[in-house]
Amino acid sequence: TCGAATDLVEGGWRRDCPSCRAQHFPRTDPVVIMLAVAGERCVLGRSHRFQPGMWSCLAGFVEPGEAIEDAVRRETREEAGIVCGRVRYFASQPWPFPTSLMIGCHAEARSREIIIDRSELDDARWFDREEVASMLLRRHPDGLATPPSMAIAYHIIRAWVEEEVSFDS
């Protein structure tokens, strides 16, 4: 509050002022990160900033007053043109830089045609379960891969590949 430079504490979750001893807690912005699935296929996207061959879940910020499920449906529709129905929460992951809380979900894709928002994504497409399994293991013949196991996206994708998630019932 005094305006002095602050020190990073607790991995960025807190900033302490050595001058007035005030503790500041950065805001946390909720982000949905989701895998849209339809039977044996899922939609993965490529951000403009991804390294070559990297594919991941779609993601986006939750708007003020918006439910998590509605954010999943909106972001999937905005980024890839896919309409989703049911949404299931999977897990969360704090991400101190840039102060986000990643809220992982699986979504039931009700449409199949992908319409990419090029301002959001470089590419998006459907993948079958077998191909995604090879991407998780870093054994895809074309060198395609998912994010590493430290990322929530990896675990969202892995759970679907291992059939821990289904919208069949």
C-alpha cells in the first residue's frame, strides 16, 4: 500500500512489502480448460504460440457471472464452432503465472463441424482415441504430442483416453 517494490513469496501467490510489511494476494482468474468428446473422438486445438506438433485442450477465461458449464460451452463454440451439451468437472490446477485457476472439464460434443476462430487458434481438429493415446506417449508417427504430465490438459486428455470419462449413460 506504500508503493514500494514488493517481494515474491510462496511461488507468486503472495507479494510482501519489505517497507510497510503489507501482504498482497494477487487475484486469481478462473479459466476453463476442456476436452470436447464424441464417442471415440475428441477435439484438440493448436494455439499460435505452441511449439510445432503440440495439440491440447481448448481453454478460455470465465466471464464475470458465468457458470463453469456455460463457460465451457461458450469457449468451445467460440474457438472451434463445436456445440456442447453436458459438461463434467474433472480437476483443477492453480497456475500462479498469470494468476489463473485452471478448471478442467470434459464436454459432450453435440456438433461435428469445426469452425476455427483464427484469432484464437492456429488449428483444431478431431482425433480418435488411438491417435491421442500415441500422442500422450510421445509415439505419434508424425511427432504430434500433448502437453507434458505436469499440465492439467495432459490429465484431462489421459482420463478420456483411458475411458475414465463417458457421456454414453
